[in-house]
Amino acid sequence: MHLVQNWAVAAAVAAWLQTGAAAPSINEARAGPASCSTSSKDTYDYIVVGSGPGALPVADRLSEAGHSVLLLEKGPASSGRWGGTMKPSWLSGTNLTRFDVPGLCNQIWADRNGIACTDYDQLAGCILGGGAAINSGLYWKPHPEDWNMSFPAGWKNPDMQESVSKVFSRLPGTMYPSMDGKLYLPQGYNTISAGLTQGGWTSIVANDQNDQRNKTFSHTTYYFSGGERGGPMATYLLTASQRKNFAFWTGAAVKRVVRTGGHVTGVEVECSGGTTTINVTPNTGRVVISAGTFGSAKILWRSGIGPKDQLNVVKQSGDGATMVSSDQWIDLPVGYNLYDHVGTDLEIAHPNIVNYDFYAAYNRPASGDSQSYLNGRTGILTQAAPNFGPMFWDIITPSDGINRHLHWQARVEGSRSTSMTLTQYLGTGSVSRGRLTINSQLKTIVSTSPYLNNAGDVAAVVQGVQNLRDGLAKVSGLTWIRPSSSQSSAAFVNSIAANPGSRNSNHWIGTNKMGTDDGRSGGTAVVDTDTKVYGTDNLFVVDASIFPGHVTSNPTAAILIVSEHAVSKILALPFPAAAA
Ligand SMILES: Cc1cc2nc3c(=O)[nH]c(=O)nc-3n(C[C@H](O)[C@H](O)[C@H](O)COP(=O)(O)OP(=O)(O)OC[C@H]3O[C@@H](n4cnc5c(N)ncnc54)[C@H](O)[C@@H]3O)c2cc1C
Ligand SMILES: *[C@@H]1O[C@H](CO)[C@@H](O)[C@H](O)[C@H]1NC(C)=O
Ligand SMILES: *[C@@H]1O[C@H](CO)[C@@H](O)[C@H](O)[C@H]1NC(C)=O
Ligand SMILES: *[C@@H]1O[C@H](CO)[C@@H](O)[C@H](O)[C@H]1NC(C)=O
């Protein structure tokens, strides 16, 4: 067990002295992360791998239940709360980093060195907090069909309500991130929402009316709090860190689980100083992998769990000599069922729209903006770049009879200073899937693109574009840039390549699908409905990778809910669990 450190409180006090911010409260006392250690001989009831939205509720609830928990994160600290240091100079002397200030989130597109994972062919955050350290914080309650259309028994909408309540009581989210309750530069929101109203769409409050996602719109909701990013790192991780039976390490990359047949005894970890094995408590210890859609699949493959073709690639790689022998391999469809929201960008311009240069503000915000942010957490920098709003929804039922849920985000950016980009995301109900594989350098590759491989999916995307064009048809002064007014919606949709370069939304799911059809005997599932990997006693996966299908919400809320629900199942599972 590591020592409780008080540096974080000291840092908060220093920041308070310098900025006149509210005095840090006593319940911020907590233990910060320790560095990866090759000399530790401690064992833990649970090892949780990763620190994204999949990992943190699990780690918090397991430690709350009295189990000893070690959380292992491959990347460095992000938020100032946890000792992060990456920041522009106007934040020096404060407890804030670039990850804490919502208006700086776009910086990930300008500079992601030391933040983004380097062993995937897609973007993901390899840093404390995972994607929830770098994303835009968009956050809203899933629709009932999100659970009912693709999740298995025990994970249907009524089953999920208790976990939904738990998540939204800890992280209620907000439509008004500025501490003065005002929206800054709301012209984009005002223009689009007025247009949609004219077109017959209805205004809702996203998190109160989550069952109304058909031709509705809302202010964009975020998980932000106190004018800062907040989120799972400021809630679940904070309470976990206040317990003596919880420890977490940064710079700790898990290479593989160590197992004998289906029984996992620990994990092999790569620290900067070398490799070590951390064991779980004999007989009753468990490992929960929450390394994300790419990272969790990769750890399973390196542990000899997956389809033979991918395990053979690992066998030929630098891992080969120490890989678990092939008579111990567990043949599961890890990497199939890959999905991501299909993104389709439309662009309009309107003379009312006012653009804010968030990239310029990273190093040199207008002094009024930095002062209002630092002094009272108010102003444009409390809003996620590039100034979102509204969000809107549509449900389309193509001739195959399957409902397709579309959600849209509107953001103030584009080719002109009066542009907005309206992005359509196809989620719930979509049938298309792709495949993730690994290469001999142990890099994960989206080898089959998951976008628009199904006629009904294409029809829904085209109809959704048309519905929006019809909806906004009466807005005076609005110019369509993409598609141009002469292009048909079908021609426009077909003109955009259906590959990650043109369509990706960074909302990847599905590589370790949860289900009742055991993948070892021809089924499609990698984990069972307790989130336990088929063929193992004590290995679990809890993150976006277990989603059978997508949701119509951005993923963070749904992943937190899945994590709360999963940990209730794990805690209820008797020790030692019998092999499935
Ligand atoms: C730029 C961007 C913008 C986004 N915008 C939004 C948004 O506004 N709203 C929203 O809801 N979603 C958004 N998303 C998606 C959302 O952030 C992800 O869906 C979510 O973070 C996935 O959660 P996860 O727990 O499954 O995995 P992740 O968040 O990816 O977490 C996995 C963690 O595991 C760690 N890890 C990986 N491998 C290992 C290993 N071998 N050993 C130890 N640790 C390891 C990683 O470093 C990481 O911290 C965005 C994503 C990106 C990249
Ligand atoms: C910074 O300090 C303020 C004042 O104590 C606190 O409210 C806030 O949560 C802290 N933020 C971080 C990221 O530590
Ligand atoms: C979802 O499925 C469950 C179980 O099959 C059912 O009880 C429920 O009525 C369905 N719909 C909603 C909106 O929850
Ligand atoms: C969605 O709304 C349209 C009307 O715009 C309606 O025709 C359709 O049946 C609705 N779909 C669902 C699933 O409620």
C-alpha cells in the first residue's frame, strides 16, 4: 500500500492563494497516483487495468465494498488534481492543466504528443482518465432502445435504471457550464434551434426526456462541473483515492494477464524501469480489464485469448517467446463486432453566427476571457471548444423495419467565420460492423471499416440528411455549404468515403462483445452477462469494448452506466467463480 500524499491539497491551497479561488475543502484530501513500481510485492483482491469511464466506477465501487484494489494506468497524469502538468503558461501557478479547462479541449487536434496512444491506428487517450480526459464532455442519458435493441437479458432498460440513477446522481451534467449560468456566444444555438422549431422539431431537456429522441433538440449537456472538466476523475476516482484499500499507478502498461488455463493469477506490467508481475489474492483475486476498445482487445490477444489468426500474429511478434503456449489459447471472437458512430459532416453558414478562435485562446486567450475563467470560472472558456449547440435527434425506420437512431451535434466551426458544422451520428439500430486486428509490431488496426456496410444503415443516413435539410428549409439567410443546395442527399452521402479517415467519430465500441452466445462454441460473445471472459474463472472486461451495439448518446454516459451495472454483477458473483 502506498503512502497517503498531501501534495495535492498543498497544490490546491497554493492555487487558492494565487487565484482567490474558493478554499479547498477538507474532503479533497486524497492519495495521488504512485509511479509504476517493479519492486512491489503487494497482492490485491482486484487489479483494474485502465482509468477511463469504464474503469473508474468499477474501481470505486470495488474499493467501497472493502476489497483491496490496484488500478493500473499506462499513461501519465492529466488533470491538475492528480499531479498533471501539461498546460499553457496562463495556467501556471494554478491547479489547472489543459485537461481541466473545457475551452481548451480542442487542443487535442493541434498537439497530442504524450497524450494519444501510439499503438493504435486510431485516436484514443493514453493518459489518466482515458478518453474522458481529452473529450468534449458531451454527456446525455441513453434512450431506452439503446439498451433494449442490443444488450442481453439482465441489461435491458428496466434493469439499467438503478445504474442510470447512480451515475446521474454523482455526475448530473449541465447545460450551463459557466458558473454564472449564462451561455456565451449562443448565436449558433439560437439560429439552429429556431430553424428546427420552424421545421416542426420539438425542444426538450436532454437528460429529463431521454425517451424523446425523434425530431427533438436540446441545449448540449456536458459532464462538466464547477466550470471545470470534472467528470469521472473528479468524482469516482476522488472517492476511491480517499480509501486506504485503493492504490493507483500511472506509467504502468499491462502487457498481459498471467494465467493457468482459465485462472488468472496476476498481470505482467511494463514500468519505465522494467517488467514486473503483480499478483491478485490467491483463489479469490480477480482482474478487470478496462483498457478501452483497442487496449482491452490487445491485452486479451497478448494473453492468448482471441481468434487463432490474431494469436498467431502475436506469436510471431516480439511477445512470441514468452507468450502462453498454444494449448492454453482460448478461442474467442475478440476484435469482431467493431463499431463507431458513423459521422457525416454537413456545413451551413449564417450571418448571425459568431465564431471564437479556441486554438488561439490556448496560449493567448483574450485577457477578459482568461480573467473571468480564473477568477470565477465564467465565460466562453467554461464551454467545450468549439462551442457546441444544439444537439438533436431523429429516428428513422428504413424498409428493413429496424429503427435507426441518429443524433446530431452542431458546433461553431467550419470553412467560414459564420459557419457551423452539423455532424450526424448513426448509432442505435445500425447493423454494420467492422473488425479490429493486430499487426506484428503489436499495433491495433481497423482492418475492416465498420461504416455503412448495410443498405438500411445507408438509407437511414441519407433520410436523416434530407430531414435536416427539410427542417431548416425556412431559415432566412442560411446558406448550405455541404451539401450544396443542388446536390441530392443520397449523392452527398455516397460522395464521402465510408472509412475511418472520413467518417470516424472516436466512439469505438464492441471488440469484446457481451452476450449469452459463448464465442468458444460458434457464438459472437467474448464476455458473459457478468462481464466475465468466457473460459476463465476470474477475468472480466468492463468498458466500451463489451457493448454489443451502439447507443444514441455519446459514449461516456453509457459507459459509466455499464460500469456501475457491471460492478454490481461482479460483486454479486460468488468466490471462486466456477469456470463457465
Ligand atoms: C477526441 C475525442 C473526443 C470525444 N468526445 C466525446 C464526447 O464529447 N462525449 C463522449 O461521451 N465521448 C466522447 N469521446 C469518446 C469517449 O471518450 C470514449 O468512448 C470513452 O473514453 C471510452 O471509455 P473506455 O473506458 O472504454 O476507454 P478509454 O477512455 O479509452 O480508457 C482506456 C484507458 O486504458 C488505458 N490503457 C490502455 N491500454 C492499457 C494497458 N495495456 N495498460 C494500462 N492501461 C492501459 C488508457 O491509457 C486509457 O486511460 C471522445 C473520444 C475522443 C478520443
Ligand atoms: C482547483 O481548486 C479549486 C479551488 O479549491 C477547486 O474547486 C477545483 O476543483 C480544483 N480543480 C482541480 C482540477 O484540481
Ligand atoms: C425494454 O425491454 C424490457 C425487457 O424486455 C421491457 O420490459 C421494457 O418494457 C422494454 N421497453 C422499455 C421502454 O423499457
Ligand atoms: C419518428 O417520427 C416520425 C414522424 O416524424 C414518425 O413517422 C415515426 O414513426 C417516428 N418513429 C418512431 C420510432 O417513433
